[in-house]
Amino acid sequence: MASEKIKRTEVSGHDAGWCGVKVIIDDATTDLFAMPAHNADSDQKPAFYVTKSTADLVGQDFERYKPSLERMANTWQEEKKRFMEEQKPAAQSRTDVG
């Protein structure tokens, strides 16, 4: 069976982001609002991965969803900060061994 190509589209225009967070239309998303897993890239930013229907729903009544979106973005950024702090000891111990 051929693998299905995943289509991801970054939303553009003046409403491109929700609460300062990039929105990417990803119809392979199974969660209502997916965000990227944290990685060791210090420049990693949050993004909302949503289906087109979820983006349309939020677009119809953004003010209703805004508090939850802000909370999700803030939580992601706090978790990213903790993740990066946890990575520092691991990186230091690898350099101390050498």
C-alpha cells in the first residue's frame, strides 16, 4: 500500500497566528490542537497543528477560544523552558566525561 502524503499548510495573512503562535493546517492531526514535542533546538517555537475544520471553527468565534489558546501557548513555552534546563546537566555531564 502506497504511503499517503501528509499535507501541511502554514496559514498566512494577517490572521496567520493565534495569540502570536503559528497555525499549521495538518489534516493528519488527530488531536484537536496538537503542538510540537519539545526538542533540544533552543530556537524551537510553538505552533498549533490543526485540521482545516478546527481552524474554521476557531476562526468563526476566535474570542471564545482565545483564553484556552493563550493558556496552551504559555504552557508549551513553560514546558520548553523546563525541558531546556533539564538538557543542560545532561550536556555538561557528556563534556565532563571527555
